[in-house]
Amino acid sequence: MSVRDAILKRLRERADGALVAPESDFAVVTNRGWSRGERLERFERLLTSVHGEVVHASRDGWTTALAKVLVDKGVRRLTLGRKHPVAVEAREALVGGEVELVDADRDIETWQRELFETVEAGLTSTRGAIAETGSLWLWPTPDEPRLVSLVVPLHIAVLDAEAVEDTLFDVIERHGWATGMPTNALLISGPSKTADIEQTLAYGVHGPRELVVLVRHAEETI
């Protein structure tokens, strides 16, 4: 029995009975009651207020929007996964084009310098977004490691419009974090930013200078 298991066993066998979670009222962190349109509007307003960009596209036409973003931003080297449907669709749309596609699902020790010095943008999927704070939430995987969104100059994230939820509490409850908490969940609320002692805000010092969110809508009319 490990030390951890021994400690937990002693806690469970307390003389005064097992520990029971107290009754809690979580109303303050949930029950916003926003409609889908209100959630999306709030998310976009908060994200763009901190220099994030939002591009709307149909489900069928999002890769066309992606290609335009890459041209507009002057991207020549893009890193992305290979297995996630977002990466698969992007690769099919961009293959043979002017943008070099850099595989992200590799041991970082083999391409760390390349990632930090020559890759201009990273493309990731998202698990959803939070309307209350204007944040994306991601679960990095070996196919889409967290460095793809944390160290590139430009992070492009693909978000489904219906995946925007009211609050972080709603995300945690709806997706069962209590029984399957991710080892590394990322909350992204805009480009990287920091401020010095004089409160001068600077972007991109410790991560992406730019964040573009491609919002995919199921409807053709957006």
C-alpha cells in the first residue's frame, strides 16, 4: 500500500465516520440563463476587448476562412496535429499550398528549437468556451500538445458556436471534471500579455502575440 493510499484509508476509517461533503449553494457561480446567441456575443465581446480576434465561418467553409487568415497574417509555417478532425480537415484543405505544415505530435526534444524559432503559427481544436470570462478551454493531447498554443507567435483556435457555455462551473459540471479531471486544462482569454511595474501592458512577451478564434456555425447563414 502506498503512502497516499494509507493516508486515504485512515481518513475513510475515522472513528466518527466517513467524511461527508457539506451542503453548498453554487448558485453564485452558475445559472446565468443566457441564450446561445447571448453567450456567443458575450464571449466575442470580452475576447476582442483584450486584442483577441474572432472570425465566423460555416461548418463547411471554415477551412477557407483559415486559409485567408494564414494569408492575411503572412504565415508560411503552421504546426498542427494529425489525428483530431480539425487537423485532418485543415491538412486536406492546405495540402500542396504555400504554407508548410509542421507535425506537432513529436517528442519536443527533437524539434524544440524549430518550434520556438521558425514556426509562425499553431492550429488547435478547442473543447469549448466560457461566456462569462471570454475564455477558451482546451485539453492538450499528444496529438495537440500545449506548446502549440503557448509558444507560437500566432495561435489559431477552432471553436464550435454551440460549445460556448455560461461559466467555468457549468463546464466543470457538464463535462464531469469531478470524476475525470484533465491533467492539464488550458484556459485562454486572449493573446499572451504582461505588465511591468509601471503597468504598461505588453503582448506576446511570454507567448502568442495574436489569438484568432475561428467560430464554426452549423448554419450556412452566419
